[in-house]
Amino acid sequence: MQNQPSVAYPGRDGAHSAAACDRLFPAGADLLPLPSFSAVAEATATGTVEFGVLPIESSLSGPVAETHDLLHDSPLAITAEAVLPIRHCLVGPVRVPLEEIRVVRSHPAALDQCRRLLATMPWATAIAAATTTDAAAQVAGRGDPAEAAIASERAAKLHRLTVIAGDVGDHPEAYTRFVSVSTHVRLDRAGERWRTAFSFVTDHQPGALHRAIEPFAQHGIDLVQLVSRPIPHSPWRYRFDAVLAGHPLDAVVHEALAEVATGARQLRVFGSYPAGAER
């Protein structure tokens, strides 16, 4: 037990992030549930725990903006990733017709992934929760049959809730990419497929983005993700978060990043890690 790393994740035991911890740390870990994404980032940055686990991308709703911003604003680097299938259920204290439900609680990303269900319930108010498991806990604590949560079957069992409707996501196949973060950067290159996450800021001029990413095309490097995020205190200015296939110690990757650094106003690497299985 003394050799197990300490790992923080947002939510409670039934959260999808808890399942991601099992995947990212198969040998076991000393898990610490925390109430929010920012609490996980702070605990990891201050050394309260060795690692944090956060969702960073959904196959349906795209990048998780909060995680991207926390990475940019803290001294954290990505150390590993795992892709988990996500199955949403509508759960409540007892099984009731949908017409009797007046409140649906869940994490904003889960609410966004269940638009069709919510569209069939225009009389119900959607209320955001810190995590899907927190939503389940709130519904269980209130015990009101008119309130339900969108959460996992694991969360429903944990809080002794009934599954009112199963698999309520808009698409039958939904996946979320989770990452482990820490205050160190991995330099090992064991394995064949690696990813490198980084962020850059360009001048606000025509063609600036094209010139910034052109080195990757010239060196034959796959840019697997490119996300724009607003820069606080600089209205209508954006940074770009990206992920490339490769490792900074690979000669072509090193050269391409050096060329990007020359032309960009700012370049920051968020870490390198083995590519997780897509399924």
C-alpha cells in the first residue's frame, strides 16, 4: 500500500472519473474524491496528491473547456490518458413516468449529451451539478420522486437509486478521454504511440495560425487535436491548445516545435504520454 500513488479525482465513488482512475492506475492507488475539477488541479499542483484525473474530451461534445483552462493556468502536465465508454441513465428515488419529473440534475457535459431526452421533457428544469455522481447524491438525499439525475448505473447502485430509463445518451456509442496530470513531465519513450500536448499563441494577423501549424505538415506530423480558447483579460484574443502524434525527443517533433516557437508569441508543452486505446 505504501507504494501506491495518491490520486485525486472529481466526484464520488460512482463518478466516471473514479472508473478512469481504475484504468489509469491498474496496480491500485490511494484515491481522494474532491468536489470539483479545480480542487483536483489545486491538490495536485500543491503536492497534496501525486496525480489528478480529469476528463479532457468527449467523443460527442468535444473538448472539456474547464480541464483545458486548468492545465493552462497551473503547473501541471499530462502523464497518461485513457478512453472510457460512457453510458448515461436517468435515475431517481423510484420509477415514475417521465411526465412526473420536474427537475433533472447532472454535469453540464452529461446534460449536453442527452439533449434528445431533455427535449422530450420540456416541463423539466435541467440543473447543473459538479459531477454526475454529485447529481445522483443530491437526488438521493432529497428523496423527491419529481427529481431525477443523469448518471451511471454505478452511481445509481451506490446511492440506491432506481434506473428510470437506461442508455439515454443521444448516441449509442459515446466515449470520454480522461487524463492523469502531475507536476512532472514524462521523458521516457517506452512503447510505440505517443502524444504530446501543447499550447501556443499567435499574432492577431491574417495567416498567423496557418504559419504556426505549417511546420507539422512539412515534417509529416499528425496534429490530432486543435482547440481555440479565449485569453482572459484580452477580449477576442485566443490561444490554441493542440495534441500531436509523437514525442518531443523525436527529431522531427523537436524541430517542428522549435519552428513553431520561433513564429509564435508563446509556446508551452503540457506533457507527453502514451496514446490511449481509442476503444
